[in-house]
Amino acid sequence: MITSEFKWAAEVGAAEDAEPIYFRSTEELKSFLVELERREAGQLHVFKDYGKRPLRWWWQRLFRVADWHTLPCLTLFWCDRYATLMFHDEASSEYHALAPSPVADVPTEIRLPLNFEEPTPASSEECLQKTRAFAAAREFIDTGVRPEWLSYRYVR
């Protein structure tokens, strides 16, 4: 059961190394994104934190097993002037944002860190202008919906 009460949270850097950062408001998170956009390169994972799920079964109470409920929202990787952006839905499906007109000359050394921690370079059709990717992320945070002015490739 998902309640409407959540806290915005983000992890900056590789997911296994990152500590969550919590935000008091949507505006605070959007301001944080503006600061991150000034950095040369990075990784960002934004999610909604609903807290611990209620203990429903006797064995959960006995062993104090509580499941933490988070909902991934978006993942953004950027390097130089380019970025890749992935949105998630409630079923954790992935929607990779596509560039309106792919730039064929994005160097491999830039596309490699943009591929969501995969060992191959990101495809040029997924390399967005960094400013466009951050604008889409901020719009999602405002509306809760993937921006319609981008096209997407459903991954899984």
C-alpha cells in the first residue's frame, strides 16, 4: 500500500556508494538540481521515500522485520555538455529519454560514463543536451509525469 505521504530523496554518485539526501520540499530538490547542473559530470538517482511499510504479519513483529518502501523516479547521468535520462514508473519499468535529433559526433569517452553504469557507451540517440535533461528532471519533480516534449524508449 502506497500512501501519499513521502519525502523526496536523492543519491549522488554510484548507487552502491551514495548516501540518501532528503529534501523538505519540491523546491529544495529543484534548487539542488540547479547546483548539480553546474558540475562537469555526475550521477543522480531521485526517488520517493515512503518510509517503513507497516508490519502486517505476526512473524514480522516478532523479528522486527520492516520493509523500507521507496519508489525510484529518475536516473540522470551527465558528462561535459551531454546527459542521459531514465524515468521509472511504479512497476520499476525504465523509459530512456531520446534526443530530438541525435548528435552523431558525441565522443566515446563522453558516451561511456553516460550509459547508466553499463560497460558500453550510451547510444547517441539517448545523449541529450545536459540543460535539456536537467529541465526535464525538474519538470518531472513539479508534475510527477514524464515530460511530453521528450520521446522515450521503453526498456523493461
